[in-house]
Amino acid sequence: MNSTRIFGASVAIAAALALSACAGESTPSTSPSASTSESPATPVIAPVTVDSNDLQAATVELVVGQVLNINTGDLAVDSYSAEVSDDAVAEFVQGREEGGAVFNPGFEAIAEGSTEVTMTNADGGIQPLEFTIEVTAR
């Protein structure tokens, strides 16, 4: 009698799985991972990462929407500040530590153009970093 109950339960489970599988095939999915053939509406632009020591007198080329991520080495990420000559072209993003994560300082490219940047370090001991950011269209 126990084998009959197990067999009956197995048949019921198999039938339920078959029905749910069929239902899944006829119901379109709206999840983002449902189709890999669709591209995102806005393409993701990889950030440009540069060591702070490599920025002096450099020209950094970005496209609108791209981010310049600055690796500060041994210096605290929140010790940098910046002056941007044309903040309509690029915007400074302060470095910080938040929730156990470290976020480097950097710049976001806002609009086409060119701007001069001067970064200083509150901890002192280093000269101001002076460089150019050139932003082009995507």
C-alpha cells in the first residue's frame, strides 16, 4: 500500500511539473535576463583609471558620460580636492570610504569640450596635479 501512495504522489508531482513547464513556455517573460539578443538602451562606458603620479601635465581623453578614476596609491582617497576651470565639461567626484568600500576620487565627463584641472592633497607633501581633460561625443 505504501508503494501505491508513493507511485501516486510521484505521478501527481510529475503531472504538476509538466503543466508548469508548459505554462512557462506559453507565457512570455519580462525579466531583463530573458533575452540576450536585446542590447541595453544606453551602452556602458568603461572608466579610465590613471595613477595620480601619471597625471601631471597629462591630457586625459574621455567621452561624454565616461568617468576618470584616479588611483591615489598610498594617499587617502578623501584627501584630494580639485578645481575645474569649466565644470560644464567635467565634474569632480570626491573620494570616500563608505560601508567598508573605498571609492577613488575622479571626474565625470559631462559635455564636449576641454577643461584644465588642478588637484591638491590636504595631507600636503606633494605638488598640485595640473592636467587637462578633453571630452568628445560618444
